Amino acid sequence: IVSIHVGDEPSKLELLEQVISQFDIPITQYYPTHINRSKSLLEAGIDFALKGGFIDFTTSTTAQIIAQGEVPAAKALASALDKNVPISQLTMSSDGNASLPVFDTKGNLIDLQMGLVSSLHQAMVDAVKLFNVPIELALAAITESPANILRLTQKGRIAVDKDADINLLNPHSLAIEAVYSKGKLVFSEGKTCIKTPF
């Protein structure tokens, strides 16, 4: 799988489409991300997915980036589902800890924010609560779909002999109440339960 970080160039996915048309590498070997950078890129991404490709929406953003035309990931997911893209081809990822530059009106860098890992969970909640995405589809976009695309056979689902990575959510707010990593409780009641990374 080749992860492709897509920019906001007017050509959108044209170069990727050209590569796919000229070489015998299947469309499913490419995994473009940041597809929600703009409405036009989102539309090109949906067309790419309808041809059998995978697309990923980035959940970390800023108010400035949204104001400049980025489509919130939750809305992008709902739009793709409305166009009948199968959830197995759609994912959301946080781009957590990546840089999010902020510019002034003259294009000068004035701040450098950080992408939040927590934005992934919030985008899933927003998909359900703001855009009426069924919870099983919103969850699949951050669990089963990326695990299948990346061939992480131990991840993405709850089953015998899998890793048992589980988030327990409040049934009303969808807030995270507890986290299990490989079957071990690592977060509960707003506090981490272990001191090692998980």
C-alpha cells in the first residue's frame, strides 16, 4: 500500500489517475489521504473511490483551514456515503501530532499548531451526531476499514484471537469511558491506568 499525501493543487488526483491508467498496479495499492482539503478534491476523491480506490479524510484541522475551504472529515465521510461509496473504502485518520501552520493575510507563518489525536474520536462523534452517519459506519471508518486496507489482521474488530483494543463509549454522548489495549485496561474515569506507552 502506498500512502499518498494529497495537496490542494488544481490537478487534484490527475497524476495518480495517470499512473493507474499507465501501469499494471491496481487502484487498491494506492491510499490517498487529506482528500477533504477542498470540496473539489473531495469530489475527485469520491470519483476515485467509486472506481474502486480507497480514500482517507484527515480529522486534524484549524478554524482557519476550514474557513479556507477544507471539508470537515465527518462531513466528508457523510458525503461519500451519500454517493454510495462503500464504507470499506473510506477511512478517517487524525494526522495526530503533525504540524498545522497558521498564516496571516499576507501568507506569513504566524503560528504552528499541532494535529490532535483526539480529533479522530471527535470526528466519529460528529459524523454520528451532526451528519446522521449510522454509528456502525462511523466506527468502521476508524477501525475495521483502515485495518483491512493496511492488512492489520489483528486490529479493527473484536473477535477471538484478535488484539482486543477496545474503547468503551458512553451510549448517549459517545464520550470515551474506558480504553483497553490488547485486553488490558489502560484508561478509565478520565485517567490513564498504566505508565508505559500503549
